[in-house]
Amino acid sequence: MIESELNYFFERLPGIRALVLGDVMIDRYSYVRQERMSPEAPVPVWDVEHRDSRLGGAGHVALNLKSLGCQVRLVGLAGRDADGIVLQRLMRELNLDDQFIFSSPTRRTTLKHRIINRNTHLARIDEEDTRDADLMEEELLKAGLISAFEDVDVLILQDYNKGVLSEAVIRFALKLAHDRSIPVAVDPKKRNFFAYNDVDLFKPNHKELCEAMNRVVSKKDHAGLFSLMDDCRKRISAHSILLTLSEEGILFDQEHVHGHLPAQSMEVVDVSGAGDTVIAVAACALALNLPIKNIAALSNLAGGLACTQTGVRPVSHQSLRIAAQHLTFSVHN
């Protein structure tokens, strides 16, 4: 990317108004140390040094957007439980509007609890409901979407298969966006992978794409992956596809345009939440109508930055802009 394109992107970021619809969750971390073995079984006893709760899932996408300087609204579901209260508190502490996070009496707040020892990930314990939103929850989400759609520049659908993005809610959200000519970026999961029809940007990862298309293609087989992406893009009538390959970088595919960007050379500490950062930056670039190769370059850089941090943390406007000054951009077709 040339300097004028980068300046255009970063100068207009604060004016972007983004709407995120998806599975909101809490990422909880228990940092532990081992000092003895258990007398009850041949297992170590871990002493908790401290705990940390952070906004995760679609909430982390919203937090990335806010950290980039955007205006953001978030629509989702939480349980009417203790973690639902924690979720609301986290949003308010982060100055994120929680008016479109609807409390359901029949659903648990999604929690991912990670156990960490000296930057080593020992285990993860999940508490969640994965059923699709019921009729009452769908009506809450639809009403929230109608209210939240005012003055929006881009819609992001962030799917973790935790129930918010049922087929009915997906169809409703896409119709609202299409009727208002709002571009749509999607981070899909397997359950409703092919429900996202006629979207502007579709961003699966390697595992998700191969499973959905029922084909096994190596991350290093770019020709095979471009063929798979092209088939997928045509099947769902997507305008463009970004395929994240972690250590292999990112592929992009659009009609008559495709390419590969290698992963940025950075020290990888933790890949948690990197996909949320990628879709946030990609959606911003989409809202500004940047070409697909520039969307891919900025997203790839942001994903690399996210991996240099421990735990799920957003990438800031300043850190991305500093890193972009050294962005080397060469596309391998």
C-alpha cells in the first residue's frame, strides 16, 4: 500500500459507524502457579494468583472497533445470570453501549475460562448454550437491529455457533442491510455457513472453509484453496472472500482478483482473538470501499499484531498505524 492510501484509511477510521451482531461472551483467565502435588490423585495443585475477565466473541470485535476509533453498536444475547451482570459491567467500563444486549431467562451467558501458567495455556473450560435463538429471543434481536441500524456504515455478523445468528435472524439482518445499501462483513461458523447469501466480505478460516466445503486442502496448496474459495464465493454469491491461514498468512479472492499475503514477521505469543481483530479491520476497510488487496493487507497486519499479546486484547488505532508505516506489501498470485 502507498502512503496516501494508508493516510486515507487511518484518517477516516474515527468516522466509521459499525454495527456488530453476534455471539457475545466473557473470556475469563485464571493465572496459576504450581507448588505441590495433590494428595488425592497424581495431579498438580494449581494456586490461583489472580483472575481477569474480558469481553469476548462479538464483544471483542466491538472492542477492537472502538479501539480503532470507530463508533460501534453491539446487538446480542446474554443470560439472566451472574455472568450476564459481569458482561454488562465490562461493557460499561469499556464505554460500550449495552442497550442492545438482551437478557434471556432461558440462556446462559457464554463463558470461556482459560487456565494460564507463565504464558502457557493449560486448559479451557466452557459454559454455554449453543441452541439457536428461540422465537422470543429472535424477536428481541430483530427489534434491536431495527433500532440500531440508524446511521450505520457497515454491518458485521460475528458467528460463534452460540445461537444468536439463527437462519431467521441472519435473513432479517441481511435484508435490513441490503434495503439500506449497507455493506456486510461476515465471520462465519459451520452451522449456518451457507446462510450468508449475497454478502460483501466473507471471512472463514482454513478449518471452517474445508469443513463446510467437505474438502481437505493443505494450507500450503494455494491453488487448491483459491479453487475452493471461488466455489464457495459463487455458492453464496459473496462479493469477496478473505481466508485466514494463521502462520501461512491470508488469501483473498474476488472475481478476476486473487492473491496471497504471507504472515507478518512477528513474535507469536497467543492467537486468541486474532480472528476478531481481522474482521474488525476488514470491515472498516470495506466501509471505506478499499480494494480487496488493501483490505487483506491491513487485516493481515492487524491479525499479526493481535498475536503478539497475551490473551484476548484489542489492537489500537495507534499501534496499527505505527505498524503500517513498515508494511511491506507484495501479493503472490
